[in-house]
Amino acid sequence: MASKNVKKNVSAAKKKLRAEFKRSRAKLIKSEKEVARFIEKNPGKAITIAAGIGATIAAGIAAAVIKHKKKGR
């Protein structure tokens, strides 16, 4: 009896997961299209945003490397 309940619960969870995956994928595709439109309409802003994100990531990596080197001493 317990194994039937487990199978039923697993089946229901799989169904919910598939539905959520489908919704998430649709949202991602929509967002991707919106970003592409923004880039086409605002190439200067897009480059500035990308540069800012890149600089932030580079600064984070540099800080992590420096911190790691200090711990190694």
C-alpha cells in the first residue's frame, strides 16, 4: 500500500515539475527576446551595461584572488 502512495506522489511531483519547467522555459524565451529587442533599440546602453557587468565580475574575481593569496602566506 505504501509503495502505491509513493509511486502516486512521485508521479504527481513529476507532473508538477514538467509543468513548472515548461512555464520557466517559456519565461526564459520571452526574456531572451525582450533582451534582444532592447539591444537592437539601445546598443549604446547595452554596451555600457555589459561593460559594467564585466567590470564588476572582474573586480570580484580580482578580490577573491587577492584574498586567496593573502591566506596562503
